[in-house]
Amino acid sequence: MEKKILEFLKENKENFISGEEISRNLKVSRTAIWKHIQNLKENGYEIIAQPHYGYRLNGVPDRLLPEEISYRLKAKIMGKRIFSYVTTTSTNDVAYMLAEQSMPEGTLVLSEKQTNGRGRMGRTWASPAKGGLYFSLILRPRITPTEAGKITLMASICTAKVLRDNYGIEAVIKWPNDVYVNQDKICGILTEMNAEQDGINFIILGIGVNVNTDPLKLPKGSTSLKHILNKKINRIEFLKKLLCELELYYIKLKNLKFEEIITDWRDLSVTLGRRIKVKWRSSIIEGQAMDIDSSGALIVRDDFGFLHHILSGDVRIIK
């Protein structure tokens, strides 16, 4: 009922709505309406109650609440089910468990704080409370395990595009999964999969974005959207934009239009054309980043002219 009251207040947020009108539309007593309003206030919603005028929604809490995320969410796949936590070890851990329980594709797991946030190559991802976006999505693409890198590339494009198109920030991508602004990291992506030899059962796409995070709470070389723009950003609005962008590109991937995704990635890449050093398996390859191939692997030409197709590795750009 509280979700319905919230939706009713949001649809009429410019005006006061009487308790009688809410009661009549939702077919519950005015006393019940008043009790639900009090509960909403206790949960952080700013609702003004004016005698003889009624109620008006004046503000929502800065929390990743499922009802706020799902309200007018245009994405149909991403965010199909939403699980939100105050604290968890890692949203990837929770999403993996839910995927094993056959939760549908597009299930979204979020947390205000992670106690064991992970990055690639065994690194940790700083996840302080109330500031960042830490979330994971369950995906079930019909691709082979060697093509899993496509998901990472797709997610990095979507994040960079949201930053560019909606916030005017010149975000770029460092292969394969990091989004940078002014040489500082603002987003990291980690994909984990459950697969068999000939196919993937599911992929967990984990994304961490420093939205309102204080840079002092982040590792050196990191930044946040709030720090760049010098103003607080609505995290739910950012998340909704990103979910819609992810859905758009995921549909392209499912429709075998990966070449379009590669083209967009090339346009946003800060890696291609640069001299790089790649730590890959037990070896180090140094040379020029030439391109990415149809599976998402980075093509590196070493100093002897040999081409290496690298599906995963730690890349450092040599200045």
C-alpha cells in the first residue's frame, strides 16, 4: 500500500493531495492512509502535511530503495527483480547465489556498502557507505566462455556514455574494464561466470561507480562524479540511466551486433594506439595496443612484430 501511496504522491507532486482523495482512489480508510504516511516519513521520505490541503511529497531519502529504482524505470530486462542491502560482503556474491537459485536474467543486487568488494586480478574495490553505486546484474547470454569479455566491454561503454551524455564528462575506457576521467578512475567492472565447456549458465556483471564518494575515502588515483562536478548527484537517476544504456547494448549483443559495440568501444578507448605492458598469465608482453577482435580480446603487437590476442590481463600504459 505504501508503494501505491508513494506513486500517487509522485504523480501529483506539484500539488497537495487530500487524505480523502488518496483514500478514495486507493480504496482504504483515511486512518490507514495517515498510518502509512507516518511509516514513509520514518523511512526518510519528506512528506509535508498541511491542514485542509493534505499531503505533498517534498523529497525522497538518499537510499537505494527498490521502489525508487523501479518507479518509471524504462528498462524491461535490467532491474526485473531488485534486491537492496545496507551492507553485504559483495553484490557479486549475493547475485551469484541468486543466479544459482534460478533468479531471472536482469535481477539487480545493490548495497550501500560492501565489506569485501572485489576488482580484477584479486584487487579490492573500496566501497564506503553512502556515496557510491555498487551493484550486480544476473545475465544469461547465449555466448561461449571465451566471449565473456564482451560483457565487460559493453558495460564500460555504457558507463562512459552515461557520464558523457548526461553529465558532460569526457570519460574514457582503459582496456578492458576501467572508466577514467582526467586520468583518475571513476568506475570498475568485474564479471564472474558459471560456465561449462560449450556454454555459459550465467554471468554476474558487477559495477562500482564513485558517484558521491569522498575521494579521501578512495585509493590514490580515483575520483568521483561529485568531486568533478562539485555537486551532489542523484544516485538513483544515474542508476536508471545506466540500466537503460546497459539494456540497449545487451540487446545489441544478443542480436549479434557486436561489431557496433566494438566500434563504440574504439571511439572511447584510451588504450588503443598506445604503447603498453600487459601482465598476462605468467608472462609480460610489451608492445603497441592495435585493436580488439571479435571476441573482445586486446590485440597487441610486440617489438618482434608478433600479434597477441589477450582475453584478460593487467594493462599498464607506458608514457
